Amino acid sequence: MSGSDTAHDDDHVYLSLAEGHDDGSDARWAFGTGFEDPLYGVDTTVPEGVDAGEVAATCVELADDALVSAQRLAQWCTRAPELEEEVALANIGLDLLGQARLLYARAGQVDGTGRDEDAYAYFRDAGDFRNVRLAELPIGDFAFSIVRLLVLSSWRLAHFERLAAHHDPVLAAIAAKGVKELTYHRQYAAEWAVRLGDGTDESHRRMRSALDQVTPYIGELFTVYDVEGDVVEVLRQVTEAAGLPMPQIPAAHGAGRDGQHTEHLAPLLAELQSVARAHPEATW
């Protein structure tokens, strides 16, 4: 089936993935779905009855996912297939970096340590990070990065939609802002997944290979947050439109939330943290 034959189906996929997030802003604009301070006017006091330790742990986990993902996306700079895609991937990474900064800052406010975002990002070792393992895998080819982005953005978006109603007002505000950004991330990945899956024989082959590489790490996501139905539905829509097989998701093996990481995380962090550790507390 050619790309022109599936144009109508593709439109349906994109519209359904963006459904429920049309607030009048441009859904295709990354890093800036709103330039206002998302925490402006929000009471930063932890409400009575809310477990501050649980809030801090959630913030650190989600921030670690975002920071590691952003660092991987940054590795596409000068390597993307087109300049437009290089800019898009960089902007998606900046969205995630912005989420990480807000979440780390909130963790430091409520965990009793007073640590700032730099302390979380630059002065913890790999075993202290709580990101999921899929985020830390090497960038691979463009197809792999697109499949990973599709899975992670769908998973994160589904969770952020729920967190937007969290009893901690700061975490809820961060999540509400993130929903707009993640909707774009998921749409961007879905469009490319369909284009490549329903493209040439070579692009189709690469997408199938990317699905095979990503699938073993998907099960871990569903042990973290109960959003399996949301993610599976997105994958069903996209793979059907792309002419790709729906992955059979295996049980989880390893848990990044418990500090069990692949061998790829430590070198990534070493690169990320090198300047901060060589010149602690330096400013410029």
C-alpha cells in the first residue's frame, strides 16, 4: 500500500492522537506551548495529608527519565537526516530538560535536603538514578529513536494526564504544562513512524528492526505506572497505519526505578556531568 493510499488513515491517526488537547495553541510547536511561568501563583506548600517523600520520589523519577532522554536527543545534533528534524529533536529535548528542571527543583523543596536541580543532575552516580532503562539506550538509527520517542512520549503523556489532578499543586502544574509538550512529542513520533513504516522497503525494514529492539524494554514501563491500555492503543493505531506488526510486549526484565541500569547509562552521565564535576560550583 502506498503512502498516498493511506493518507486518509494517517490523518485519522494524527487527529485521534491529538484529541482532547486542542487548547487553541499550535500543537506542532515544541518548547513553548506556553511561555508563562507554569508555577506562577501556585502555592508551593505541601498540602496536609500529602506524603512529601512520595512527591519527592515521583519528581526525581520523572526528572531522571526526562534528563536522560534529553541527553540522548541532544546527540542527534549534527547527525539528523535533515536540518528541520535536527531542530525538532533538539526542541523536544529542551522540553524534556525544562520538565526535569522543574521536577528536580520541586524534589529539593520537599525532600528536606534543599538540593537544587544541578545537585540532582550532576552529582549523583548512575546507581542513584531512577530512570527507566529504555531512556538510556544508545540513539541507534533514526528509526530506533522515533520508535523509542513514540513509546516514551505516549507513556509519559498518559501519566502526566493523571498527575495533572495530583493533590500536590506544584506537581499538578508541572504535569499540566507537560501534557501540552508531550502531545506534540507523541504526534511528531507517530507521523514519522507512519511515514517510515509505509515508505520504502529499507525504511520499513528499519522500523521493524527498531520495534524489535525497543519491545523488550516496554514491559518495564507498565510496572511503573498503570497506563498500559493508553500506550497499547497508541501503538495499535500507529503500527496499523504504518503497516507494521503490533509488538508482543514481554514481561519486564530489570528495573531502572530500582537502580538496575544497562551498561549505557554510566558513560552517558560521565559525559553529561564532566564539566560540572571538574569545576564544582563554577558559574559563567
